[in-house]
Amino acid sequence: MSGAKEQAAGSGRGGVRQVDVAALVEQAREGRPRAVARLISLVEGASPQLREVMAALAPLTGGAYVVGLTGSPGVGKSTSTSALVTAYRRAGRRVGVLAVDPSSPFSGGALLGDRVRMSEHASDPGVYIRSMATRGHLGGLAWAAPQAIRVLDAAGCDVVLVETVGVGQSEVEIAAQADTSVVLLAPGMGDGIQAAKAGILEIGDVYVVNKADRDGADATARELNHMLGLGESRAPGAWRPPIVKTVAARSEGTDELLAALDKHRAWMDEHGVLAERRRARAAKEIETIALTDLRARIAAPASATSLTALADQVTQGTLDPYTAADTLLTDLTTAP
Ligand SMILES: Nc1nc2c(ncn2[C@@H]2O[C@H](COP(=O)(O)OP(=O)(O)O)[C@@H](O)[C@H]2O)c(=O)[nH]1
Ligand SMILES: [Mg+2]
């Protein structure tokens, strides 16, 4: 309906090709990797057809358990993700992997090493692996990641593992989008202090001290235990984030990590936390889309003209800024 009008705004390589959304969604639902890949490309490219895609996907979603993995570069996120994929596959689960790089405008490049580490799963039809860049997006990570997750969810993934390159705020952002957040640390990286700085001590549901084959793993785990206040008493029924030691490169501790994830999920179910988190996530997503849309509308030429006119009146003292803002909002939300 609005497609033709909005096409020009698409991220076309020489013009946007209209996609048969219904067919694509059907193929994705059947588990066809190319259809899944194309849908995620539509998300990444902020396609004007996304609205239609999301409408078609909505009834197919809600089945996937979303696990976020964050931590400093080199800590072993990709290696751990790959080990988890193997473990989940062994349990017969279909797995989606989304590697999000909030700092790169290109997908792929920066995550090349990750691809290598995931390569053993490349030919497994029960695994989708996708890297995604979010820089340059209006709304960034908060906007793009949930929609990509939704694609994988609708495609029948039982589990979606989201790896984010740890660059400050993005870790917190991605944690807000996962059902369970895993924070990874490694010995000898000064991670204890970094962890406190980045605020990741608040976001972890499960902590992993990876590279436990190296010196200092026990000390890191002890320090973490102390910083998390795990020795202190908690309210009855409260979740106590476990600390799992792993050697991801040899898949050691992966079963324990999987058990910790299962346990957290069961705890969330039991306490209504899963539903609560998902509701909060949806609310955030709606808000992000609405604000992004509102900003785009304000920036549109017609609105910019009326904004200038309002600004003139405020400058001249014939209108106060609050009334002007009311007028702007009313115009924006009632405009056809
Ligand atoms: N010694 C050791 N090296 C590991 C372990 N896990 C991962 N690595 C290595 O650490 C490097 C970074 O791993 P990667 O998974 O790419 O980290 P990411 O940047 O957090 O995704 C790679 O060279 C891995 O082979 C481990 O348990 N022990
Ligand atoms: Mg990685």
C-alpha cells in the first residue's frame, strides 16, 4: 500500500526491489536459510517493507529462548557460542546465532574471526548464523536486534544466541533484549575492574569465567563472587547468578553452562519473570519505533517548515515553547 511511495527512501543498491513478503515469510517458516537471511537483510537495511514483514511474523513468534552473551573482545564469546550451539544441537534444538557489532557499519568484516569460529556449524541446517551491523541505524541496536531475533524466532529456532561485541552501553542494551544474559570474563584481562565500570555486574543472570585453563581463573571467580555479593543473603526465591568456569576452546564446562541456562529459564518461568521481561522488552521496542518515527516526521520537509514558523513565533514572544510543542505534536500525529 505505502510501499511504492516509500520505496525511494529504501537503502537500494540502485533502486529497491519489492519483495514478496508473504512468500519469503512462508519460506523462512519452512526453515529455508536464504529466506531467513533475506529477512534479516531487510531489517539491517531498514527496509520500508519491514512493517509488512513484522506483521507477517508476529503470529509466528514467542517460541524462542533468547540468550545474550556479552563481554570484552577476546574473552571467548564466539568460542562459547559455538560450544553452546554444539550442545544445543546435541539436544535436538534448532539454534539461531546473531552476532551484533554495534560499532561497524558493515556486517561480516569485523566479525570474520567469529565466522571462522562458527564454521563447523555452517553446513548444519538446524543452525542459522548471522552477523549484523547496527551503526548508522536510527535507534541502533535497540531497534534492529529485536527484529532480527524475531525473524529467527519465526523461522523455528528454539534458542537464539545473541553475541554482542562489548563496547560499553551496548552490553547493557543487548542484555535488555535477552531472556537470559550471560556475562563472560577471563583471567588476566583486568576484567574485574572493567566489569564494575561497565555496569555488567547488574545485568548478568549467569557469569562465565572462560579460559579457565589459564592462571588466575580461580582468583577471577573469587573476585567476581565477592563483587556480586554472592556471599550475602538474598530475599527468598531471588535469583543468585551462578559463576561457571569454562574452557570454551575445549568445550569444557559447556554442559554446566547449559545447565545454568536451563535453571535460570525454569526460575524465570516459575516466578513470572520471563513474561515480565518480555513485556518490558516489547514496551521498549514500541517506544523506540515510535520515537524514531516521530523524529523522522519532525525532520520531514513539511514539518520542518511549520517548525520554523513556530520557532519564529516563539522568538517573537507571540507563542510560548510549550504551546508550540503541543501544536507540533498535534500536527504530526493528526497529519494524514
Ligand atoms: N586458552 C584459551 N583460549 C580460548 C578459550 N576460549 C577461547 N579462546 C581463544 O580466545 C580467542 C578469542 O576468542 P573469541 O571467541 O573470538 O572471543 P570473542 O571476541 O569474545 O568472541 C581465540 O583465539 C580463542 O581461540 C579458552 O577457554 N582457553
Ligand atoms: Mg566474537
